[in-house]
Amino acid sequence: MDTWQTRLKYAIEMRAVTKLALAKHVGIKAPSVSAWLSSKSKTMSAEHGIAVCEFLGITQEWLFLGKGSMDEVKNDTYKRKVLTQLAAELPEFAVDEAIRRIADIKEFVETVKKNTASGQ
């Protein structure tokens, strides 16, 4: 990944974030994000850069210089932020369904852990 644009595209893909969600957080329109990703825009303001890195949970050093680790945060802050953003964009019935599915996954994981611990 030679450019900040390719690193930004990678981070967006890894975080499974939409251009629209990123644009809303930064306070710009989605075509501006598309311009960054297509390299039509060679620069990004410091204010936008900070907001992008904060939202994606990545370091500015990694995004703009290609140095260090991509991940800024190793805790749940980023995950909570993304889930909150996704929930805000979905209709209520979809949020309810997502919560049910997450609960099912949690129950499945707990069962697997229990079975693994007991040697089954």
C-alpha cells in the first residue's frame, strides 16, 4: 500500500464501513470520500484526517505515512462506535433482528466454549 488513498480504502474495507457512514461522521458528502479513494483528491485537511482516523480506529501515522500499526484502539470503543452508527442507519425492525442474531451467536459461542472445556 503505497499511498494514503490505498491505505484508506483498505481500512474502510477492513472495518466494513460504508462511504456514506464515513462521510456523515466526517461532515462531508459521500462523493468526497469517493474522490479520496480514487486519488482524484491528492490532499485531505487535518480536520478531516483526524475525524477519519478516529472513526475508523486507525493511526494517522499509518494512514498518511504508512508507518506503524493500522489499529489505534485495541479495546471495544471502535466496535461500539460502528455498531451505534449502523444501528442509527437501520430501521428499527432490522436493529431488533440484529440484536436477536447477536444473542444467538453469543449463546452458540458459550456452548462451544463449554463443550471444549469439558472435552466433548
